[in-house]
Amino acid sequence: MFDQEAIKQQFPILKQRTPQGQRLVYLDNAATCHKPQSVVDAIADFYTKGYSTVGRASYWPASETTRAFNKIRLKVQHLIGAKHQEEVVFTFGTTDGINKVANSFLRPQLNKGDEVIISEMEHHANLLPWQQICEEKEAELKVIPMLDSGELDYEAYDSMLNENVKLVAITGISNALGIKNDLKQVVSKAKAYNIPVFIDAAQSLAHDAVNVSELECDFLVFSGHKLYGPTGIGVLYGKRHLLESMQPLSLGGGIVKRVTVDHSTFQDSPSKHEAGTPNIAGVFGLGAAIDFVNSVGYDQIEAYAHELTVYAIEGLSPIKGLRIIGPTENRAPVVSFVMDGIHPHDLGTFLNEKGICIRAGHHCAQPLMDRLKLTATARASFAIYNTKSDIDALIDALDEANEFFL
């Protein structure tokens, strides 16, 4: 049975009051999620009960820490449906994973006249690395346009595919609008041309299950802090043969078999792609976050996220001067909107005074804002600890904002 109140009680920050003594209404989950007590405890336990490095010593507690560390790699494998644990590389976050693939996989093979495809709704993190390499190599960065409905133009995407395309890099869900892209269609059409597909799943895993084996994508990245885990930890999934064919994503200790002053040989994946001491505490926190998500179950998480999203759209739509940006169907628990006569930044400041946390700005998606002919939007995004009363508080405050500003 889904017990929302019991879930909310697991998040200690939500029991606190704002400096003004108000109940905290946190609606910026597309940026980062709060952490359940189990994640905090896992990190504290590592530092206080069994701290050591991993993979470099046989003494206790190093051996115990290494075994526990490796079990979390298996948890990630099962979470995303990877076929092999060697396909799971720990990174410092989504952005780190994107840059590693851009520099280690794409750069060595990209030549003048080649093409890379992204979409018009990408976060800057899934645009800038590909853009820079294309400029450097005199390759073409092609952009899947967005329809007026807010969905990608899949017919235009079809027309872009050819033997010159070396990679398709696309987000699973728009961080700015919450639009869910049809990843199965994107991948299957690319596979007809043997084009590898890279998926930015930073916005997906907190509320949508992802199975890389079913999708047949070649790479996928996500961050722990958007999955109720800590900052500074993320995952790069890559098909085993691709990770093995790539040079190390960065160089340093822990990735080698043998080093001389003239030559070095490297470990197999994932070790060869995890140079230096990893964020061990972050990995343990990520493991606890995965346990938390699994304890609730994606079926219940997805259903509840959908319920909150529908409730929010129905409640926000009648507000005077408010316009929801993007389609109201097939969207993640992210609602972006603008209000006549009120700048989103002013709106964010006004709501903050009432203990309500939203995001206002271009959301690191300026090409998307250009397409929408907007400089910014206000964005409310929901997590499993949010309630309909949180949304009611937002609605009431927006009605007050109309009176205050207009």
C-alpha cells in the first residue's frame, strides 16, 4: 500500500520550518531532490564505522568497504537493466558522464563533414560538449526541431538520419518543460543506420523506470542527487564493447595493469574508466537511494507523480494570466508557466517569502527558450514526498501574486 505520509516522514528537511516559521514547500525537484534519512545514515556510517579507500588494500575495513562498494554497482546494474556490471561506470554526475563520452568516444572518431544530432530541448550539459567538438572537427551539429505542441518533430528527425551521423544525443525528459521524448522511436530509427544513441536520463529515474537493454541505447547517464541520493555521484552506462574500445575517460591511479616510463596498459571496464579515488561516500549514498526507490516501487512512483502532475495542471490552469508552457499530456512531474505582467524571477522571490521553492529562469536550456520566444519561465516540479497540499499552497500564493503585482 502506498503510504505517502510515511514516505514524507523519511525526509528530515521537510520537518523543518523556514526562517519565517513557515512550512517548507519544496517544488524544485527537477533541479535536485531531498534525501531520506537512510541516505544520510549510509553516508555517515561509511565515515564513522568503516571508512577506507576501495580496491587498493586487503586490510579491514578496506576489504569490507570494497565488497560493499561493488555490491552497489550491481544495484545500479539492476536498476537500469544493464546486462553486465562492467557496463556501469561511476562518475561525478550527469555532466561528467557526458563530457567523458564526448571526449573519449566521439572526439577520436569524428571527422570533417560528419554529423551529430541533438534536440532543440537539450539542457546545456547535453549540448555544449557536442557543440565544441563539432566546431573543433568541422563537423555539423544538427538539431531536431520542436513542434508548436512541444513535442519533437520526429519526421524531421527521420530526414536527418544518414551514414554521416556519428551519434544521436538526446534527453529522455526536458528539464524545462517535462516533455517525455519517445526514446524507443529515437533509438530504433537510429539503429537502422547503425548510429549509436546517447541518452541523458538525469530527469528520468526519480519517477520513471528506465531499462537500457530494452531501449538498446548505447550510452546513458544520470546523477545521484536527482534520485534522492547525494551530490557528486553519477553513473555512465555504456555497452560493454564500447567501453572496452574507448581509451580511459581520465588518467590516474587505479586504472592500470602495468606502468613504465615508456608505456602503460589499462584495466578492463569499469576500472579503466574510474581513475583516482572515487566518491566512495557518494556511492554508498547512491546505493541507499536506490534501496529507497525500490522500496516504494516504480509503479507506485510513476502513478503518484502522474496524479500530482494532473492535479497541478488542473489547479494552475484557471489562475488569471497564467499560461502553462508545453503539452499537458505525456509529461513528467514538471510544470513550467508564465504569468502576465509578472517576471518569473519576481514570482520566485514572492513565493520564497511564503516558504515555497520553485525555479525561475531559462533552466540551462536557452535554445529551447529561444524557440518559445521566452527569456524565462517559472517551474514547479514534484517528487514523491510532495503532496496535493503543497500544490494548493502554490495555487493560493499565485492568486495572491496577481493581487500583489497587478
